Amino acid sequence: MSKTNILRSSFKRYTTLLCLLATFYSLTAQDGGLDSSFNGTGILPTSNISNGYFYADQIKLQSDGKVILNGDSRLTRYNVDGSLDHIFGTNGIDSLNFGIPTISILLMAIQPDDKIILLGKYPYGSYSDKTYVIFRRLANGKPDNSMNGTGFARLTLINDSVVITQIALQQDNKILLAGYDMDQTGFIIGRLNTDGTGDDTFGNGGIVHTTFGVYTSENPGGSSANSIAVQSDGKIIAVGSSAIFLSGGLYADSLAIVRYNPDGTLDNSFNGNGKLTYSPETPSMFAGAEGSSVVLQPDGKIVV
């Protein structure tokens, strides 16, 4: 049986939450130690909330410090002391019974009002195996029917070849999507209205496709947007990778960063054309660069 541990460690004035899968690893950093106010030990084994195997995919904090754990297509909420929050869902667990074919929950984000945004995908059934669905749950784990009248909406603004890698929220709670298209190179960035429909004020019907070079059958290297963030002025930062073509039909990854205006157009004040790539001086299949996550500092500087 596999189990998940949740660990809380105190570092000065900050609290760090780590979701550790399968095996617990000890943590040593600065003057931090396990926070015994969390479950008495700083560690919370969670295998007791699921029969058989349990895998945790994501962990998020709500504004009151409560912990939302996404795993095995269910949500679990813990109080700040590590106990199950029994006012959430049913005895602390939202089983995400959507009344639709089995679905995998891939990504999660928390709105400022503590509503929960989930991105899922139908693995089989009457829908394509690449059909994405966006869900919104109330802060108490119940469906938010203000989204499409049902609490969820099928994404119709992307085709079956698009893979979504990350979601983010704007200040107005519109939902940003980042990913790539398996049929063509480049970043795919999308924006949804709060009801789950595509935002026609963004790009082309809610979608922007950004390329970094020529894509041909002879040069089939791809690009991917892996992470996305929103600046205080509404501009959007996306980071990921773009292909560098080498001899013999081989290619290596280079770090790619793009900044968009709030309407999805490229921000030409960023590096002159809205795009920036970086690669090692001597790139190879074994020496490249890629952006997997992006964080914005308070002064607006970008950390990748």
C-alpha cells in the first residue's frame, strides 16, 4: 500500500507545506524543524482516508490556512492543525461525484474567495480521450452551479491535439490555460470566462498560439508552455521550452519566456518582440534549458 504524508516545517515567519509521495524524506533547511502544532508531529499520514492506494497530485492553501489536497480524483481538506475539516464535502472529503464518466483531475487553483477551480480530463466514454473539463467548487466543497448551471463546463475552445500543462487565475477570476499542441510547435495560451466559456476578448476566440521558429516535417522539434503567471498590471508571463535544431535532424530544448498583453497580443516592450529564449553556449540533446515554473517577485521581476 502506498500512502501520502503531509509535512509542515517552520522557517522563521513562514510555513511551508510539502506533499510527499510514497516515502517520507527528512527535511533540513536553515533553522527549520517539524511543526508539532500540525498533527502533533508535523507529519500527517493520509493512507487512512482511502482504501488501497492513494496518490496526492497537488496541494493548495485557502486564505484561512486550511489545506486542500487533490488526489485520486477527490479533494480532502485539513484544518491548520492537520485534522480533517468535517464541514468540507462529506466528513472532510469531496468525492467529486460529477455524474459523468470517470474523470481524472489534473490541475487545481484557489480563487481569492476560496472557491476551487479544477481541470479534469475524460479518459474514456462518449467523449474524446483528450476532452478537458473545467470545474468550480464552492469553498465548502459543493458544486458551484454559477458555472454553466452545473458546476462544470466542457472546454470547446481547444482541439483534441492540445495538452494543457498549467492553469492560473486572473484578479477577475478568469481562468488562464497554458500548454502545447501535439500537431504543431509553439505555446498555446487560453482564457476562459468565469462561466467556463472561451473569452472572445482574448486572442482568437480565447486562444493564442505563439511560435518560436519554422515547424516542418524535416524539423519536427516542439515547444511547450509549462507554467503561467499574471502580473499586477494584467500582463501574462508564460515559460516553457522551444526547440533548437541541431545537425542530423536532432534538436535540444531552450528556455522560452513570453509576455502577453491582457488581450493576448505579444508585449513588444518585453525583449522587443514579447519573446525571449535562452540556451547553453553549446547546446546538445543532453545540454539544454527549459522553464518548468515561473514566480513573480513583488517588484515585478521574473524568476524561472
